[in-house]
Amino acid sequence: MNYDALNSVTMKQPVRLGIWGFGRVGKAAALFFARQGHQITVMDNRSLTPEEQAVLKEHHIAFIPQDNPAAFFETHDIILPSPGIDLAPWHAYRHKTVTELDLFSDAFQGFLIAITGTVGKTTSTTLLSQLLTAAGRAPLTGGNIGIPMFNLLSEQSATEQLATKQLTTQKTNTALALLEVSSFQLELCQRFAPDLAVWTNFFSNHLDRHANLDEYFQAKKQIFNHQHAGQQALLNADLVVTYPELLEIPATINLFTAHDPKTLNLPKLSANSSLFFVTDRTAYVTRNGMTHTLFSLDDTSVITFPENLLVVGATLHLLGCNPSALFKTHDQTLSVPEHRLEPCARYGTSVFYNDSKATTPQATLAAVKQLAPKPIKLFLGGLGKGIDREPMIHELATSTVRHVYCFGKEAEHLATLCTTYALAHSVHKTLEPALTECIEVLQPDEVVLFSPSGSSFDLFKDFEDRGRIFKQLTYEILATHSTRSENQGE
């Protein structure tokens, strides 16, 4: 790491800063550092819109096409890549790169919470942000949830902070930041050390980016690697059972589990550690041999998975809040993000669920389990991201799924797996004919679950675009079907 250049950025001494990628992160970073007088050049592999070009011109930011990345590295002091950029081919220039998370944690003055995990991290982050706000401790919330961290620094008047702050582990408790962080953001961190780090779960994912499962694990583990003894870690108990090396992290370890802890071979925790668990829809906390009720899962009517509620409740408890009181008092104002097991339409006694954010088999299986024992018509599609989806199909064959609608680029492959396990299915190139067929044969009390288990990039811009189109098509096809049924009845 080029620490001299990095210190120049944080101490507001002008440097030549290259920003690779002009998406959300790149735009926020370019404007943030340009305002401090740094010499900024943006590189991207696409042509910019007239609006984007105008922004760069206004702030005296240069732009070059992505024709020669090596020259880009050579001619700049520091390179800040967007998280989606795979830097593996550019390892020789690793000393010149810096991560968004490292720069944020260097600059932010306050208490920092970070949440990662394969599934559920956005929902957990969103609910936690809402409840902390309700408790009068409104956090600056961003990161992988869609709000760039440099925008959060701007909210905290961080331009002045960066000009005066020394790089130190000392924090002040005047502000609270809550970040959702991904493996892409974490993998190259050198100093990122949240005061409270939360790891929700770990399943195979992003193997089209990470070379193997261990590399993906090591990227996630970065959320703990630079913490110190005065900080807190909250992680799924399954993780320490499978990966006992996590017990060596320097922070105080707290565990949570949605299972009966007596069935797990859990390590003995220190007197300062807490174990959070759920039994009969009640969450408990055990610390230093004493067990207390934390909250009831029935304290809130929000539709999400029990494990997400446990993560939120445990985090609130570690922050000194009363999760039961907060859930009960603010239940009607809580909401999970769109496209997460979202009931979006009803036709007779059948309910349609938009779970487009389910981009992994585990997310889809969790949704199916949540809706059981109702009979389910399930939509599977998208790209597998290097993940073997056969174990999911095997498990679905013994679930309440009655029919699988395979759509998109990998539809034929999914159909072959369904045939192997005698799971009723049909194949469709696109979503519309699949949904039309589903509605035509829909029976009373059946649930329609759009939970693709893969990424959206075969047919859609992103999972949000996919979810919006699913809902739009559902409304249109249901309206047409209803009109036709009425006319036939006449």
C-alpha cells in the first residue's frame, strides 16, 4: 500500500487520484475528492451520458476510456476501483490501490457498524437503521445497500474532518454509521475495522468472481481481520462451528443462532460475550451463564425471515437498546426493502410474492420454507454465478413446490435438473410466457413465488429491474385474465 499517497488523500494534500469505474461509488468518490483539490481522472469502459460529462467538466475531472489500464496505474499515485472491478489481473499494482471502506473508516469520526453475509444483509441493515432512528440514534446508512459511503461523509461535513483528522484508532461517539458491505468491498481492505462487525451467514456465492469458496470466505472474513480487542463481533454460530479459526479474531465474539444451541457444538465464550438464540418464536440472550428474554418474534408483523429479526435484535441489544420495546412500538412503521419476499398481488385466494433479490439457492430455499406448507408455483432463472444449483433442485423436490417455471438463459439446464428429481416443470425463454402459463392454470390457495436463485443479468439490468418487471407483468396478465374470465362468464 502506498501509505504516503494515502495519507496525502486523507490529509488533503493534492495527489493524482485515478477512479476506475463511474457508477454510484465512482461518482460519489470523484466529486468528494475533487472538492478537496485533488487531480482526478475517471476511467470507464462505457461512453458517458451528456449529463455525466457535464458533471465532470464542472468539477474539472478528466475522463479516459478503458483502453490501457496499465498506463492508468502508472500515471496516478492512487487508484480507487469500484467494487465491481476485478483487480486479480492487476496484482502488480496492488500497492497503488485503496478501497472505499479503508478511506471511509479513516475519515469517519464516530461509532461504525458493518454488516455482511451471503443473504439477508440488506434487510437486516434496513430494519436496524429504521429502529435506531426510532430510538433517537439515527445512523448514517449506506454502502452496498445503494448509498455510496462518500455521500455519507459529505453528510457529516467530512471535508473539514479529513483536513484535520489524524489516522488513529481513536473514535468519538457523536455519530453513528451503519454500512452494508459485500465481499467485493471487503476483499482488498487493509485497515477497515468497524466497532461492531456483523456476519449474518455464509453460503456459496460469487464464484464467477472469487476463484473458489475459500477465497470468498477470506474476503468476507476481512470484516473482522483488523478489529482490536475493544471492539465487538456478532456472527452466526454456524460459522464458528464450520470455521473454528474465527475464534481467533481479536474482537469480543458474540454468537447468534436460529437453532437450539444445545444441538450445536459451540465453543465456550468469554464472560464478556453473548449468545443469542430463538426457541418457540422467542429470542433469548445468554451472558456469563445467565439467560434473559430478548424479544418475541411476534412483536413485529414485518414479513422477513426469523434469522434477520434475530440479527437486528441482537445488534440492538449490543448497542444498549431494548429490541422488544422498539419492535412493539414501531411495528407499523417498519418495512423491508422491495423485492424481498414482497407480497405484491392477489388473485382470489392466491398470493404472488416478488423475491427477485433471491440470487442464491439458499435465499430461494429460505423463501420456500417460509411459505410452507402452502402449495407453491416457483419461478427459477437467472445466472448461477458458478454455483451448482442441483442441491437446491434436490431439496425442492421434497418441498411444497408443485411446479417450477424455468426461464432465461439457463432455463434448459434448470429443466434438466428438475427432470432428474422428477419435479414438475416447464421451460420458457423469457418471463412473460412463463407467467402467462402460470396464471392460466393457477388453482385456489396456490402461492406464486418469484425467487429466481440466480443473478438477473441474462435478461435484466439488475435484480430491481427484474422484480419491477415481474410485478408489472403480473398486474397486466392478471387484468387481462380477469377481463377474459368475466366476458366468458357473460
